[in-house]
Amino acid sequence: MEADKVSREHQVQGELIVQCLGGSVEFSVKGVTQLMVPGDLICVAGGEAHGLKGVEDGSVLVTLLLHPV
């Protein structure tokens, strides 16, 4: 993710695991913003509003768990 790039607040149905692989990002969920650096991991329940902003150029890995219906 590029520095200063913003992913606006949104929701998804499945649970998320977000891991910072490089650089740094600000990750917001439930009105709380946390700075993520390489190695940090955040789990987000399905349906929770969340967003992120690049602080330094880097990358994040987002895993979305979809339950079978």
C-alpha cells in the first residue's frame, strides 16, 4: 500500500486477518486506530466496519474467511 493511500471504511461478511508485511499502515476498527508495522496481525469479526491508510509504502496481507452456507 502506498503512503497516504486510503481504503475507506467498509464491511465484509467474513472474518478478516490483516497482517502487515512491510512499511506501516494505520488500521481502524470500531473507532480505534492502531499503527501496524511488519509482523503485526489484527483479527476482525465479520460485519465490523474497518479501514486503513498507508503511512509508509509497504504491503499488507488480508485473509478473508468465508463460511460455507
